[in-house]
Amino acid sequence: MRRTDEIISLLLSVTLNWTDSRLAWNSSIERIYSIFLSANNVWHPDLQIVEELGTNSIEYDQVTAVVESSGEVTLTFHKTLTIPCQSDFRNFPFDSQVCALRFRSQANSVTKLDFVPMDLRQNVDLIQNNPEWTVDYLTFDFDTKQSALKKLDGRAKFVHSEAVYLLKMQRRPKFYLLTTALPSFILTTIALVGIFAPSGMKGRRKHKISIGLAIIFALTLELNVTGIFFIESSSGLPLLCAFVLYELILIGIATLSSACTCIINQIKMKSNKQPSDRLCSVFCVPNHFLRDINGAVNFWQYSHRQTSFVEPIPNKPPKFGVKVLPTSHFSSQNMDKLYQKLDYLTGEVEMIRSLKEWRNAEERRRLKWATIFDRIDMIIFLFFFLANCALTVVMFLIVP
């Protein structure tokens, strides 16, 4: 079956059976119960296949008829034909198609020639399924016969005798699920993991957007490849194409939400604001992050301080435990210079200590914001992952 052209090719084995009293004989005399004749030597219905794209007539030159002594004639022939089959791909790859195989007699009306179907249950078991389709049933359409009789009752002059068989085929979805649906689900899941993965201490999140854009490009290419196998019809989008499209939309929304959190994260990282205690408690930030910024103010005071020496205080006690010799060994001028140098060194040490404390406090602040946004990413990831699983279950288990 060609999806783009909506045609189906079949190899038919047709068996016709009727009784002709003119061909009957007494088998008890000759002890001949059946004979084989060419189909051209016996009467046979002028059977034609309606809407066949090739030759709709049946060639009886190479067909052999089996004639029984009771006058029963059996004629079997094989024919390869291509007929149109209007398809509905809305449930692809779980779709089932019903094709009509129509036989007609051009020379005989419905009053002279009546088609009676054989037991089709035995014939269904003989139908050979191909790797893509399985045949559910082959049935005779009695509604066509009833409509022909109604036309005749309506004083129609001539109504052709027709026999319509309905062939229902069910598609095997395993191949399409393994080659299209499963890779789409895996790509979407990997994309969600990459987009909402923890960003680390430095809070670098821009690479996540590139992952989402790459998966969007891959799903768009897959949707384009899947869509070229179908014709444009008003019946609706095929289920498999709709699934890939919904996955594409899901990844697009996830990438957009990741971009928004990335922008907000950069704003918070560049600002000097601390996250509130309530915000930290909501997102379960560990307690060892919840510390005040100690020494930040002192650092800025020392960094902007003018480097001027402080007036020495006579007999000022030294700092840092430095042992100083008695003042009798030094002059008053030397003692003043020593005190000035000690005071300068004390200020520099305090500035270095404050700088280290400020850096530690700044690192804790950035780490708290990074932890909060990682928690937000985890919540958003769980939402989109559950949405992806629910979409897959609905599309392939509930809708079909």
C-alpha cells in the first residue's frame, strides 16, 4: 500500500462457482465425474474489476474450468491488480484501513445474475500477511446488493449486478514505534536532563539553551522526515507526527523556561542581594549556607581608606605579641617610626582578613543563589518529565 498515492496492490486468487444445467451428464454410465475445459469453451460471467488502475477485464485464455457431472462449474484465476483505497492516517501507526474490492457484470443486470458470497472465514486463513499489514477480515457488502434492488424497485431500466468485498487491514506498529516514537521520547528525556541539570558553583547556565536548541533541530528534522510519507489531507495529522510535534513544543517550552531562569539567575548573581531566609527554607538550602556576610563592610572601608600614618601614642603597647626592647635602648625618634610601621602593618593585615572574609561571604551568597536555582530547575524538570511520560501514554495507549 502506497500512502502518498492512496492505492493498494493485491494479488488475488478468485474462485467462481455456478451451475449450468446444459453441461450436466449421467456419470454412472461413462463413470466420468469431472472434466477440464478451457474457460472460453463454457459460459462464464463477464466479470470486471471496477476502479482498477490497470486493465479491469479478466483474461480467460489461460484459465481452466472444472466441470462436474452435475453441471457445477468451478473457475479459478489469479490476477494482480492495483485499486484506489481511501485511507485515514489519523491513528498512524495504529491505523486500520478498509479497502473496497468491487466486481461488476456489464452485460447482466441484478435480476439475471446474482453474486452469492462463499464462506469467507476459510479464505481469511489463507491470506498471506506482509511485514507491515495483517488482515482482520474479508467480508461481503450486502448493502450494495440491497441498494441495487431498491433502484430496480424504483423502476430503473437497468441496474448492473455487483459484488463488493471489504478488506480490513491492521498496521503493525512495532517498526514505527522503535524507529520514531522511542527515539523521540529518548531525545526529549535527554534534552530535559541536559536543560535542567545542576549548573554548579559558578552558576553557568548558558550551555543549557544550546542543548535545547540542538534537540529542537533534531526533532524538527525527524518531523519533516516522518511527514513526507503522508499526503496532505483534511482528515487530520497522523498520530505519530502529532506526537513528534508535541514533543517539539514541549522541548521549546522547556528551553524558553530555562532561558528565563538563566536571565534571572544572572541578575541575582550580579547583584549584592542575599536570598531571604524564607526563600532558602522553601527550597531547602543547607544551614551552613545561611550565614551573614561578615567583614564585607570593613573590607570596603579599608579598601577606600587613605594610606596615612596615625599619630603615635607614647609608650603604646605593641600588637601581635611582638616583644620590644626597653625604650632606653632607642631614641624617641626611632620609637615613633616603629609605632607608625606597626600601625600600618596592622591595618594591612586587617584589610587582607576582611578581603578574605568578603570573598568567602560572596562565594556563599553565589552558592546559595545557585542552589536555589538548581532546586527550581529540578522542580521544572520533574514537571516536564511527567508531562512527557503522560503525553507518551496518552498518545500510544489511550488514544488508539
